[in-house]
Amino acid sequence: MGLAVLHDAVLWAQELRDYGLRVVPSGWQTDERMQVRRAVERMSEALGGVSGFRLAVGGIILEKRATGGGRTYAFWFRPPWKRVVLGESLLHQDPPWLSEVAVVHELAHAWDAHTAGPLGRMLGRPGRLVRGMVKFVGEEPGPTWYGSVASGLQAWRAACEEWAESVAAYLYPEYVAHLSAQPRERQWAMALGKNDPRPGLGDRHRAYVESCFAEIRLRASG
């Protein structure tokens, strides 16, 4: 890594620290850093700025690994207690903005984890946001196949993924449009008896996610 690139990476890591994200600057390619920055900025804007982002997500250790996908560890053994890992493949998708969606998806998991108590986080239980969503949306399907009972995931895990996918679809409407071309998504929509290519972000899901963002914006402005 050249000195100029290293300097840019260090500045990037310092910028993310303002959002409550701790990251080791080495090992990230320039385009990967840009994907993370854009995702954080879009989510931050919806949360009312940097202060709102910190209120919602809290402290996170952000790491990159060469293989695998993305994962959020609700409880980590050292401060700031939450860890998000992004696989290199997630940071190199086509179209590129799908990488931003993947980052936001994991940050949404961290947001929910921030609303759970220490014991709940240690046991991997969903936080207040996921539990509230399940009660609010009722039988309305989630925005994607992955975040649904149809995916075959355990109910609690499906609910967590439904929350993360709802946040991603809320911030990136183009995500739902992109998925409409995926056979698995079309088949899921047909199984639900929908005439549309896919259900998308339903009214109740949208209203619930917006209320969560609005709550943070209100707290950040106070």
C-alpha cells in the first residue's frame, strides 16, 4: 500500500470513528471504502445525521475478511461490544450499490442489537425493534424472500432478517426493483398469491421502519 493510499485509508477510518465505527484501515481497497462510506452516509441521513447514527447503532467494530458473507455479532468480548464482519465478496457486487445494501443490512442488525439487553444479546435474541416489528406488521410479508418464513429460517432468525431487509429496502428502493428479476423472488411472490412480480416493502413494514427512524431523529434533535 502506497503512502497516499494509506493516508486516505487512515482518514477514512477516522471519519467512520465519528459515527461510532472502529475499523482497522489497512486491507481495504479504495472502492470498498467508498461502498462503506456511502452506506453509512445514507443511513446516517435518514437517522438525522452523525449523532442520530451513533444513537441508533452505538459502537461497532467493523472488520473485513477475505471469504464468507456478512455477519453481525450482537455481543463481542471487547469494547465497543458489537462486531460487524463483511466478506470481500459482499463488497464487490454487480451492480456496485448492492454492496451498500449489504452494509446497511448488517448495520440494521446492529441497530436492533443496540435495543436488546446484555443477556439478550449474549443469547442472540432479537431486540426491541424486531419484536415491535413482528407485532406491528402482522401477516404482511417482508420485502424479500430471505427475510421471510418461506426462507426456511427459524422464526426468530427470519424476523431478524425481515427487519434488516426492511431497513435495506426502505433506504434503497432500487433494491426491491432489482430483486424483481430474480427467479426465487418471483416464485415467492407467486406462492403468496400476489399479482405483482414481488410484494416489495409493504405499507405496514414501511410505516414501522419510518417510525423507528423518526424516533432516532427526534432524540438526536433534542
